[in-house]
Amino acid sequence: AWEPPHRYAHQSDKAEDGSFMAFEFLVQGRGQASTLVRLVHSGFLGGDDWESEYDALRKGNPMYLRTLGQYLTHFPGRVAVPVTAWGPQQPDQGTVWAGLRRGLGLGDEVVEGAPARLTIDGSTVDGVVDCVLEPSFLGVRTSDALYRFVGRNGMIGVGHHLFAPSVDRAASESAWRGWLTDLYA
């Protein structure tokens, strides 16, 4: 459903096990130039590991909402290229988190507002940590991107939003797969 500017709803296709996700964003204007956004996330979790899946959603939804807030604050009206890539399976979440800290030039204690630095494809990227939901989600904001690192059960992936002009999505996804592979080699 798309009822601008008050409602957006989306439901994924059902998987073989019957699982699906549904999202509904309800937007309500308030006085003094403020807006209330409500996220309703529902669906069916298939498989035997539903408790772990639920825990990931409980932690992940705040990351989605923080990303929306960062977009509205720092990138209003700009269109991003979504970039998704997965790295190699790690033994546990502690290994994933330690690798992210190392790869982003962060210390032992990761806090919002901390400077972050990484090198990808020979280019140095400087940013600031804008979201920490340890040990599963970490966000870094730069002048032209919202970098999102997601880990769970030893898996590590990225779900970036790149606002730079003329981004080649396939090349970016390949570069990030390589970055993750090298980071955990």
C-alpha cells in the first residue's frame, strides 16, 4: 500500500516454509513541525530457530528507524544506491565485532560519535559512528553514505546506502565482498 504521505506497507513473498515479513509505516503530522512515525513489523518466522530470528528483528528494527532518522537529518531528498554484500562465516559474534572494530579503526569501546576510518578499493573513507547496537549492528555516516554493518550468528554483511553520484552497484557490492573477505582472512 502506498498512501502518501500517511502510509506505506510492504509484504515479502512467502518462502517455502511459509515465512514472510510485512512492514507498515504510519506517518502522522504533529504540531510544531514534528512527525510521528510508527513501524508495524509482522510476519511468520519459519524453521526451528524462530527465537534467534525474533531476537535479530528486535535488535534490527531500531537500526532501520535510526537509519531513517539519519537519512532525514543528513540526506533529505537525495536518492541512494543500495549496496548489499556478505562476508565469510565467522566462528561467533565476538569475532565479527572484533573484525568490524579493527576494519573501521575503532577501539574496544564503540560509541556513537566516535570517528571511523576504513580503506576500500584504495580509497580512505572517514566517517562517524552513528548507530551502535552491539554486537549485531553498527552504522557509520559519511558525507555521501550511510554504511550499515550487520552481523548475527557469526555472519557478517553490509547494507549500505550510497548517495554519491554515479555509483556502480555491482562494482560496489564486489568491492565490499572483497573488503569483508580480506577483513576476516
